[in-house]
Amino acid sequence: MSTTTLFSHLKGPFSFLARDPAEILRLVPDAERSLPLPQRIYLEDEAATPLMGFPVLLSPQLRALEEALEAYLRFEEVVQLAVFTRRPFDPNAYATAWERYRALLARATENTTTSSYGRRFLAIFWLHHSLAVARVLRETPRRVRRQDAGVGREHGESIRYQVLDKFLDRAVKVTYDIVDRLAAETEEVEEELFPALFTRLRDNVLIFTEDHIGPQLGELTGYFSGQLCIDGRLFRERLTATEQWLGRELRADPILPSTARLLGGNPEGEPRELLLIRGFLSLLALRPRYDPQQLLPLEQVRIWERLLVKLKEFELFHALRRLVIGLEPDGGGLIARDRSLGRFGIGPQTIRVSQSTRPLDFLAPWVVDPLVSRFGMIYDISDFTETISTLRRSEASVQDRSFRQLFLFQRRIHRIAQQHRAKMEKYLGDGAFFSARDAAPMLAFAIQVQRLYARARREGFSFARGLRIALNYGQYRLLPVQVGRDGDQERYEFFGQGVVELSRLTTGKAAKEVDELKTFLITHGYPEGTVNRFFAPLASHGLDLVDRQEETREFYAYLNRTGSLVNEGIVATGGFVEHLDREGAAHRLFAAHESGRAYIALYLPGPAGSLLVGLRKLGNANLKGLDRLSVYEVVDGAAWADDTLVSLSGGKLVERLERDFIHRRTGTAS
């Protein structure tokens, strides 16, 4: 993601930060490496405009961390106050408060470091956590005054920054200790594991002590007295006087506006905006008419230039903090609360996000749960390797034409995938793996892919030996393999049970054991006639496991006598069909028949009109390495005439399919 794109997602208002993406690079030259990328957070209606930000789970463990943080910081205030007043404090309780917080901080640090894989989880953690620190330290002077009015009035602000210094020293040590250990364990470079953003945050005390700074700097009274040791009220008055003087100078001196333009300023705008250009006030202080007795003294000009950088950094990092969107579990889903409406008396607005959202849980081992449930589809071109071997022996023009055909076929598939909101996750050479969040669009997509293949075959497609498609609803593990900067999307690799299921559903090799064994023997030198005579008894008794009647169709799927799946069409798992039923896509069902096979038919909505689809249960398949799996054949009903369909009333899709399957097995009428 470019700094231009990142800047467009930042939430203002900005009183000091220039509305220019180049400002980010001036403040953070390594922004591409150190700043985390906001991601799309889809709403419950995924067609709506998504939010952009960092989804963080407001888990009980995270709340415990923030409670431990507040308890420790308050105890640190007690300790610092005891130093001023020479009063005793309970060192055991102090150590207990720190240890409780340290243990949770160490756990969050280790989790975010080991699970990051370039996604800058630890940087996002400190964006979120620094705001929690700021909200506690903001009230430190008041709490100190309540405990000791005299010390609080005189030293309350300095105590706040002493507490911050002690906190940062300890937090940095915890982080370094963990990063040092993990670098040795993971064989990574320590400097790359330690978050560069955390270093920048701790170098600017405003980040950890303020949660808002207005254009008049009224919130920084304590910062001026406790950190800079100057009179903040007088500084602001002198700054206002300097601004007024600059306005007069711009009208009186024709050269000054040109100078302002050369520095990127707008002399026709407010004079205050010119003072936000780094180095501009230092330039003004060199003018003969600049009076340091009435305006900012030269020493305070230098203070302003340094403070200006910190103010710009504060607004940049605070804008990033505002991108953190806290999510709470609610009825099996996740909600976000927009507390900004509370000041209008509306109360917190609840925003429900998509169930596919994977928020960051800093106190969980993986931070982002790698286990997801998705609708998956794999298409696989039959005998692809054998076709490639044949093409290698063809002339170059034939090879070139064949691979151009393959490119065109895959390109057509990707266009259809976009229409059905299916995302390609893996390219498999002879096919591809797609995922989706809804069953009906994925089923319609599978039918469209099969139609594209039939069209390609009619056009002379070189890879014309068949197409296998499998659909499931399963659990997958997502592991990041690329955290790109050129685009908004990170790339994840799918692993786990769901991929294994789809792979087994598309291979179908167990059904052709006899044919493959015959081919194997012939290619290794055995006479073809001898091999055929040897296997003739199997063929004559129908023991070759091949159903010749089923294989007369263009696309087909069946279970052979051993329960092995033969798939040269489209199959779906029981889980997929159950979710299709729950989505309500099958609210109108029909009975359909084709060449003695009975199907339950339904219409699916599609971008180019409704699709008629037929399903029938094949049974429980024996798949290598898996438990017996309920499998359904899916067929395209485009050739069925409407007057051949019999409307069915009552019953769910799964119930109808199961009833028809039992009737076929028992030989009774449905």
C-alpha cells in the first residue's frame, strides 16, 4: 500500500499534519517497512462498503491486560509521590502489580511476534496499547492532587512524565528480552523482530500522554510545565502574536508571499498554516522586523520547531490508532460500537461485521485464528499431464495454440468467478482452488465453469479429456505467504482438511485401477494382447469397477462397487448441500429425471439469469486418508424442459435427497 493510499484512510481532524501524503514520508522515511496496513473489514452485508482499519478483539484477556496496566501505573504514581513526600509504600504490592501486568504484556508481545509473519502485529498492538496508557496518564496530575494537594499542584505534571519514563524503560526491557529469545529460536534478525513503530512511539511522549491535541494547544499546559519547564500560557500568547505579525508582514512585504510559495505554503490562506511548515518560523525570526521581545523568543522558536515535529507525529500515529476497531462477540458474530455518537445523545451505535472477519486477539497464541470455514471449489482438467506429454511431441505452432487456448479458458473462468464473488486462492496448473462465503453463488459458479469447458471443447480445446469439479464446506487453515505493499490484499495459503477433501473428490483414481494397471504393464513392455487376455475375466464379469452406462454421459459422477468415487463431472459434499439448504436457495424444489436417474432440481440466481441445477445423493464415498464422506452429484439442468419438472411441496432439500436415495437403494417408489 502506498503512502497516498494509507493517508486516504487516516482519520482526522488534522490541525498540524499537512494534508499531503509526502508528509508521512518526511516524518517516517521507512513508512513502507514500519507502518502497519489497514485492512478491509466487511460488514454483515458484504456488498456494503467495508470499513478500513485494524480489527481487534476486545476479549476478556485484553481487558485484563488493560486493567493490570492501569493498576500498575496507579501504583507507580504512588511510588513517585512517596519519593516526593518521603512516605513509605508497600513494595510487595508494588511488585505484585508490576508482575501481573508484565506477565500479560510478555504474553501479548510473544504472541504478536511469533504470529506476525510480516504483518506487524506487534506494531498494531502498541498502537492500541499506547492509547490505553495515554488515557491512564492523562489523569495522573488529578489523582496526585487528590492524594496530596501541595505536591500535586507543584509536581503533578512532572510525576506524570516520571511514571511514563519508568513504564517505558520496563516495557522496552520486556520487549527486548522476548525479541532476543525469539530471534535465537526462529533464526530471525533481532532488529527485524523489534517493532520500529514502537521505537518511534516511545520517542514522542505526547503519544503516551495525550489522546487529543487541539489547534490552540490548550491540552499541553502540563507538557509545557512538566516536560519543557516553560510557561505554556505565555508561549501560546506569543505564538498567537507571531501569527498576527506574520499576517501583517504578508500584506506589507511582496517578497514574503513568494518565499512562502517556494516552501509549499499558501500565503492567501491563514497565517497559522505557514507556521506549520518546518523551518518557516526560524526563517521569519531572521527578518529585521521580527521582535523577539514581543513575539516568540529565539529559544522558543527552536522549541516550536521541535514541538511541531512531535505534534505532526502525534497526529499521524493517533490517526493510525483511530483505525483500531474494537470488536465484541455477540450471538456467534462480531459487533463494533461507534462510541463517537454518544456525545450527541444517540448512544453507542452497533455495527455488525461479517462472520468471516478474523480479528486480532493479542492474548491468543496465533493472534489471528488460522482456522476458518469456507465454501471451497476445485476444478481439475482430466489427464492433464498426459496431454502435456503428447503436446511436447507436437510441432511448436500446435503447442502455442494449445496453451493460448488454456490461457483463454482460465481467463474466462476468472471473469465468471468475479461475478459470483468467488476468490481464487491457489493456481494448480491443471486447475484452481476457489473459496467463497456463500454456497449458492459457488454452486452457480461451478455450473458456469462446466459450461465454459463444454464450450471450449466444442471449439477444439486441446485439453479435452474431461473436467472434474468438487465443492465442499470445510475448515481450512490460512497461513500468510505474502504481505504485499503494492496492493491492498495480503495473500494467504490454504491448508488443512478442506483442501484434502477437495483434492480427493477430484482425483477419482481408485475407480480406474484396472485400466491404469493395464496401461502400466503395456508401457513397461508386456504384450498388449497378453495383458488384455489376462484381464478379460474381470471385464466379462463386470469386475473392472467401471460403470459403462454412467460413462456414456458428457459429465458424470458415481460410486463404483467398492465405494470409490468416479468423478468426471461435479460433486458436492453433504456439508455443502446442508449449507445450501440453510441459505434458502432451495426454497422451491422440483423432481427431474434423466436417462433413468432421479434428481432434485432447483433454480439458482445468476448474473445472467437463473440456473437450473439437479442434485442426487451418490452415497458415502471411500476417499484415501479420510472418513467415509457423503457425496452428491450436481448436474446442469439447462437441457431440461420446464414441463418435465414436477413441483415438490414441503420438505427440505437434504430431506428430499435422502428420501430419494433410500428409495433407490430399497427399490421402492418415492
